[in-house]
Amino acid sequence: MSPAVPRRSLFAAGMGLTLAGLGLAACSDPAATSTGNGGANGNGGPNAGGAGTSGDSVKMADIPVGGGVIMQSASFVVTQPTAGTYKAFSSVCTHQGCPVSMISNGQIICTCHGSTFSVKDGSVISGPARRPLAPATVTQSGDSLVIS
């Protein structure tokens, strides 16, 4: 006859697996982020960019100076650090792969664990991330930017 496993052990194991699953879901589900427009100082709010984005392009007029937009469907962040200068980066946080979810006060923010990156060059402002956001290529096409 096999030894009995205490109920407390089974409960603790089940809770641990449940919490681990919730943590993974929060880090991997871009649809779990809130939507909206605006944000502090008009620099784009959570998931800013809805209107004017299509696949891997975004209208230049939709990118605020000192801020940017997060292109959810294409996994890019496009910023305009100074008037007429556009930059693009991967929207995947380098800490644990969560999607960044907000742009505010010149910072690209990953709300999963609090990492912040500069809209100027994607560099880490505060961790836990240690590596900058991966750069992407920006090409102007009429009044839009194509990101690759």
C-alpha cells in the first residue's frame, strides 16, 4: 500500500501551479492590457496608436513629440523623441518578454514588472530589465512610417 499524501501538500502544490499559470498569462497576453488614449502630458497612453496604425505602418501625425505609439498588431513601439525624428523598437520587454504597455513622460513602460525605457534610444531607464529594447528600422512612405 502506498503512503498517503497529506491534503495540505496537494493543496499547496495546486495553488503553486495556479499562481505560476496566472503569472505566465500576465506576461504573455497583450490583450490583457488596458486600452485608452491620452496619457500624461499627451505623450500617448496605454496602447496608444489605435487609429492610424495598420500592420507595420503608422501615420506620422499620430506620433506625439516626446512620446510614441505602441503597435500591438506588429509588436513595435514607434517614438518621436524630438520633432521630425522617429525611432522604432521591439515592444517586447527584455526582462521577461512581456509586451510594453504604456508611453508616458518620455518613457516606454512595461507594467508587468516596472521596467522603463527611453523613447530616445530604447535604453533602460530603470529595471529590472538590463538590456535596451531591440531597435527596428523606420522608413518613411508618404505621411506614414513603415516599421521592420
